[in-house]
Amino acid sequence: MRITLVGSRHFGVTTLDMLRQHGVDIVRVVVADAEDRLAAAARAGGIEAVVQANPRRVVASEIADGTDLIVTAHSHARISREALAKARLGGIGYHPSLLPRHRGIAAVEWTIKEGDPIAGGTVYHLAERMDTGAIALQEWCYVKKGETARELWERVLAPLGQKLLGEVIDYAKAHDSLPAKPQDEQFATRAPALPK
């Protein structure tokens, strides 16, 4: 299984490490910033790191030839239709909500703002519209009273993302396909960035 990883920051690095543990071939890492810690981790591991020409969009030329699957980890860039078509199985990402609830950049913050007693994580198929692709795997968790978004992310949602991504990778290796269940649009909510 040949993977192009698109991501950034700590979650990108932990995803890189998780992918290594699952025995896949990480053929390229794509980042928005050459100084990002994911780029440094890739270079240190002998993996090619490519910087996006446009930090908001990943284009086909930035995906390694022969990629089976694109995995995103803390990437806020859209993966173009042409880029997805370059990967045999398309692409997956992790979203820290129970999609279709809280689609958008501030899902964890909206979970807290809305007072949701239950949160969760979703591995979903990348699609043209943000956070709208079919669900590959999903799992829920409780939110502690008084917990902040950062505390919820660090306590359960980030580790859950690693677990779910790993399970979907293992499924893809075993079945040469990805599980897919369409999102129910009637339950979709948005999670745009909140003012600082």
C-alpha cells in the first residue's frame, strides 16, 4: 500500500508514525509550509517532502505517482478532484466530530460551544466539498463537563483519530477497498472558525 500523506503539525507527525507501524509505504509527504514539523519528520525519515504551491489546495502534480491512497492529517487544504483521481483508492481524512455534525475547521470548538455531551471522530472519504464524503469508520466518546476543546482533543479525539485511521488502513490493505456509508445530509451542521 503506497500512501501520500498530506498534513501538518503534531497530528501529521503522529499519523506518519502510525502509518509506519501499519507497514505501508509512505511515498511522499505534502505540506503547506516547508518549516512544518511534519516536513522535518519526513525528511529525517528519508521521505520526500513536497510543499504545496497553494496552501489551500493540493493539485495532482503534488501527489506521488503510483499512490494507492491519500491520507490527510491536520490539513486545511482541499484535495482537488484531479489529485484524488491520481490515487487508486482516492483519499481519506480524519474529522474530530460525528459527521455530518460539525463540518468545518472548528469542529471540536463547536462541540464544546454547543454543549454536546457526546463527541467522536470520523474517518471519511475526501470529496470536492469539505467534510462531505462517505463515512469509512466512526466512533463516539463522552465529553467531560467543563472540558475545553483542547482538553477534549488531547484526551480522546486525537488518539481516536490515530486508532480509526489505522483501522481503515488495515481494512484497505486486507480488502483493497474502503468501507463507505453516505452521510445523512438532514443532520449536517457547520463548524466555521470562531472569532478569537
